[in-house]
Amino acid sequence: MISHSYLSELFSLDGRVAVVTGGSSGIGRAITGALAQAGASVVIVARKEPELTATVGELTADGCRAAWVSADLSSRDGVRAAAEQAAEAFGEPDILVNSAGVNLRPPMGELGEEVWDATMALNLEAPYLLGQRFGPGMAERGFGRIIHITSQQAHRAFVQSGAYGVSKGALESLARSQAEAWSPHGVTCNTLVPGFVMTPLNARLSSDPEKVAALAARTMVGRNGLPEDFAGAAVFLASRASSFVTGQAIFVDGGFSVH
Ligand SMILES: NC(=O)c1ccc[n+]([C@@H]2O[C@H](COP(=O)([O-])OP(=O)(O)OC[C@H]3O[C@@H](n4cnc5c(N)ncnc54)[C@H](OP(=O)(O)O)[C@@H]3O)[C@@H](O)[C@H]2O)c1
């Protein structure tokens, strides 16, 4: 079929290796499934083994190639060790997705150094260190894709953005710095910007039906996001099709940001 080979030429990830942090839950889990179904061998990195093994079990049962690394990405040593282990599974990655994140948002006046450090370590430093570990190799090989997951708070402050908003704003700047460095060598670096997506990350907010409905009303589509909403955008950004898209923040938010 002509359309199949055309689509495959644009979007297939056959032969690619992807590393997805936070790939065992929520948005990262959906992106992992999408990249694997599109042909990539995927290594997921997170802390909890039961969720990691369950995810890899589901993917392999579907005929996908997947492996897991259990690591705490909130320390520099943890990130370095995780990166080495991740590269052992299927080789050096062509695609890096940074989805692991922490969402601690005390009122600004009560924001202590511990919360600041924990937020910056996982949300900003881990993506930076993983980029330093894998980006140059991607550039040397002439193909690479780095995808970060940021937030509405990267663009505007609301509901106590605190350190979280700062980390996500900086992550978008990191994508631009990485794009500047490596795009000439075939490595694009972009961010996906969610609206409100019901996942374990925001369990407390998700349990308040009034707030959930109010957030849905702020979108144009009329509903909150689902992890599956990120599948198409992630495959696009990971594929050959997006080779001229770099340094960008792509909003997958049902129009939340423009309503
Ligand atoms: N949900 C939303 O509405 C929303 C909105 C805007 C942005 N985002 C961003 O989207 C990304 C994914 O969020 P999500 O909602 O999908 O969250 P989630 O369902 O809670 O998933 C978070 C993932 O990160 C892993 N993780 C957390 N801390 C870690 C650590 N220290 N080391 C290694 N892995 C760790 C978790 O696994 P373990 O617990 O096993 O480690 C899990 O796999 C985050 O960066 C978040 O800031 C989400």
C-alpha cells in the first residue's frame, strides 16, 4: 500500500532506541507505548520496580521491545548510573524523553531550600545531565531527538507555580540551548507542554470534581487531557517527519493556553 510506505518513511521508529524517564506512569507511560508501537526499542527509567516490570510486561506482550532501569533521578550519581544502565539494554539511544517530574508547590513564602533543590534536581538537572550524556553521541551519529515535558507554568504563573514553574521555564530554555548546539548535526530538541492531565502526579487535585470541571472548562476542546493525547505528538517529534522542528514548545493542551 502506497500510504503505508509513505507514512512509514515519515514516522516509523523501526531500528531506533529510545530512553524515556518516568515511562512507567502517566504521560511518560503513554509516550513509551507510542514510541514502542511505532517501532522503537524503549528503555524506561523510574524508581518503583513493580510499575516498571508491569509496563515492560505489557509492552512485550504486545510484541514491542522494552527494558527497564530502576533509578532515582534526583541525584547526579543516580542519573549517571541510570544513563549507563539504560545504554546497556539496546545500545546508545537515538531518542531521549524526559518525563519524570516532581510537582511540589508550597506557597512562595514557605518555599524552602529542600523543595527548591528536589524540584531542580529531578525536573531540570536530570534532563540536563542526560542530555550531556546522550546528546553529543546523537550529534556524532547525525540523528537524535530530545523531548522534554514541561508545563503551562513554564509560560505563566498560577496556582502557586513556585519552584516547579521555574524548573519548567528553565527546561524550555534548556531545550533551546540543546537545539542551538546539536540541531546542525541532526539532533532536534523540543518540549511538549501539557494542560491538566489526570495522573498520579496531581492525585489531590484530580479528586476535587469542581476543580477538575473548572479546568476542563478552560480548554477549548471541553475536557482535560489524557496521557494518550501525547502519543501522536511524541511520535512526530521522535520521527524523521520533525527534522525541521527544533527548539520549540508544542502545546498539547486542548487549547487551554490560548483560551
Ligand atoms: N499531569 C499533568 O497534569 C501535567 C501537567 C503539566 C506537566 N506535567 C509533567 O509531565 C511529566 C509527567 O507527569 P505525569 O503526570 O505523567 O506524572 P506521573 O504519572 O506521576 O509519572 C511520573 C513518573 O516519573 C517517575 N519519577 C518520579 N520521581 C522520580 C525520581 N526521583 N527518579 C526517577 N523517576 C521518577 C515516576 O515513577 P516512580 O515514582 O516509580 O519513580 C513516574 O514514572 C512531569 O514532568 C510533569 O511535571 C504533567
